Amino acid sequence: MNLSKNSNLTVGIPCYDKTNCKYFKEAVDSILEQTCLPTKIHLIQDGAVSKELEKAIINYKDQFNELIEVMVLSKKGLPHALN
């Protein structure tokens, strides 16, 4: 993993109760494996999520505390989560 950061880039990854944990992890891992990392990765939790997904989110936050920010929102849908 290359830890150089692009100071102009923030990535947001929304997730919700039906998000497939395997694909969520693939998305986050793909970002973490890029040549240049974003300044921040926002994991946007839209309402409650599965226990498996919750554990994955906590694991990423613990591993990459300064890079990843977890945002927990009340369930309002994807358009709201991305705004």
C-alpha cells in the first residue's frame, strides 16, 4: 500500500442494511491499494447495517484511523447519504 496522499481528494462509500459485506470490503480495499490515497475516506452508514458489515467498518476505522471517517446517518436513502 502506498501511503502518499492526494490533498484534494475525498472518497465516500455509502452502505446500508442490504450492502454485501464482501463487495463493501472489495471497494474499500481497492481505494486503499491505489497509487495515491485520498485525504479522507468517508464510510457513510445509512441506517442500521448487518453485524458482519459493522465489524468490517470498525476494523477499517481501527486500522486506518486518520484516513477513515465513519458517518452514521438515520435511514434516508442513497441520495441523502451522498449529500
